[in-house]
Amino acid sequence: MIDIKYSSAAEALKIVKSGDRVFIHGGAATPTCLIEALQNRHQELSNVELVSITTLGSVNFDKPEHRKSFFMNSLFVSAATRSVANSESGDYVPVFLSQIPQLFNRNILPIDVALIQVSPPDFHGYCSLGTSVDITKGATSNAKHIIAQVNPLMPRTHGDGFIHVKQINALVKHTSTLPEVNYDLASDDITKKIGYNVACLVENGATLQLGIGAIPDQVLKNLTTHQNLGLHTEMFSDGIMPLIERGIINNSQKKLNVGRSVTAFITGTRKLYDFVDDNPAVRVMDISYVNDTSTIRQNPKVVAINSAIEIDLTGQVCADSIGTYQFSGIGGQMDFMRGASLSEGGKPIIALPSQTHKGISRITPFLKEGAGVVTTRGHVHWVVTEYGMVDLFGKNLAQRASALIALAHPNHREQLEKAYFERFKKG
């Protein structure tokens, strides 16, 4: 039996000094007690750079008293970091999710201290990174110093996420419920229609990748009569559980990890966290493997389902910003859009409502000034709204524009048709 020594969060965080770069474990594994202990030192620290992807939980990174001490250099902007990332106290690094570990491995973003959350050590001294292996595997492999919040409520997941206590410099025992997200509550009639339309494109034997949000969750609800589906996705949510339990997702047709569902991070409710706990049928893996195009393309009929903020009439997709305002990030959209397009029988899909809640068309003549192009028009294939679906692959610019106008909300089609005529001079 290995002798385990624990310290307080305040004591453990003393290792952080001004000028350090601190990595923060993300998603449901966000180590809130360690972050709060770090923030409590704000009067002693200056120029501490924080790097992370999506963070969840009751942590505020935008308190005025912290702005002089901490700089949020976000690798994927989320609700908790959005305001500070768009301020003078933060910024955003455009990068494919699959390549973030390279920033650590190549010492482009060397990590001084990594703050992580893990399951309790087993008999052999191994903890699990639990719900989020993703980029954290790369960060912990390169960090000079690792501090771990040890939480009995963190599931012990199989895959790449095991870390031995000897690799961890300080262990802080802290029990707290993991953040929960229920995407079913965000669904409405439009989302349900889009989910149905996307599900119509999924064939038996397909390998699924699902992005974040209510639309992927609704797609899953419409796959109950499918057979022999596989799962190779960056995110695993509650909607996947019923399909696994009923044998609809059985991973029998995949070429890699046959019989096992593969993901990089898990976000959902407590029921989901209990489902994946010590479940060998679910593998939580390093993002550099999960999102590698050469890995993705080996599985058959990969259906990649992602969303967008807006799409222009040529097919350019903005999924990370509203004009110059950084709303989210590139994430894994391009990894899977490209991987699915190269998969035998694969279908890369952009699914989005035709307009915003304020009635603004998401299909536009031009992207907003300053908007980021996450997925180029050369990579876009299927586009789906509540009004139907179209495959843009092989279509010229005028054909694309005409097809996308048919997917727009009727309130905006006349304006889009005028823009079409002005650009292509075709009636």
C-alpha cells in the first residue's frame, strides 16, 4: 500500500510564483478548490498566465481584483472565460483541438504548474483524470509541477487518463459534486427538427462524432431504430447512454477500438458520470489521438455533427466569433470535418438553426467583419437547418448559394436572393 500525503489547497498553491504559466484542467474536471486557492493569492502575484479550454463550475475569472494578477490565455473560450478573454486581461489562441498538446510538447507554451482534478488513487497508486483526458494528458506530461484535487466523486475512467501519485507534487483532498450540464433542457421545436433532419443522414454502421449542445443530443434521440453504430467523438454526453444500453451503439463496425466507445471528455449529469465510472466499454483518450484526422478516417461512415454561428452563401463557416468578439474557439470542428470527409462513406455535417433567437439570419451573404473562418468552404459538405439539408460538395459558388438560400428562414430568403443576384448576376 502506497503512503499518500495530502496538503491543504493554500499550502499546495504556494508553489505558484509571479510570471508562471498555470494550466487548468477543464470541463467537468475543473478543479474549483485549487482555482479559488490560487485566486486568494492575487495580492501576492502578478503576471500569472492561465491556460485552459472550457471550464465549468462556480469559478469567476473576471473579478476586477484579479485582473492585475492573472492573464487568461484561453485555448477555447467558454462562458466562464468569455468576458475576460475579450478584455485587456485575456486573449485567445486559435488552434485545432488536436494540436494543443503540441504547444506543450514543443515547449511553445511551457507549463510551470498544472492544476488538475483526479479520482482517488487505487491500490497501486494510480489516479484517473476522470471526465477530461483531452489536452490534460499533454499538459501533465510536460508540467514542471502538478497539483491535484483528489475527489471521490470523480469517476475512474479507462483509457489514457491514468497518472501515478509519484508524478503529482501535491495532493489536495476535496469532495465536491462535479458540474452538470443537461442539454435536453435547451431543446426546442427547431432543435428537434434539426436533430431529425441530421439523423436522416446517419446510416446503419456509421461511426458518430457529436459536438457540444442541444442539436447533437436531439440527433441521438432519433437514432433509436438504427443498428451497429460506433462512437468516436471528442465529447460524450447523456444522450449516448440509452443507445449503448440498447445495443444500438455497439462499436462492432469500427476499424479501431472495436467494441469500445472512444471520447476525449465527458460532460453531462451525475447519471453519466456514474455510467462511465470503471466502465471498460468507454475509453477516454488523449485529444491528439481522438481528434487526429488519420485516426478518424480509418473508421467507416464517420458522421461528424458540428454547429456554427453563421455561414455565408459560399459555405464559409464561422463557429468561434461574433464579428471580432471571441465567443468560443476552433475546437475540434475542423479535425472531424476533415476526418469524416476522408472516411469511407463519411459525412461531415454543419447543423444550425436558420436564424438566431432575435430573428437574425445565420445564413448570410457575407460573414460579419472580423469573423473567424473555422471551416473553409472547401471543407464544408452537408449543411442542415430546420428547413432541410444539402450537400455542397462539388457545387460551384452559385449552386452553393442557391442551395443555402433554400435552407434559410423564409423571412430572409428575399434579401438573400437579392444578394445572390448582385453577386452572380443570375435570375
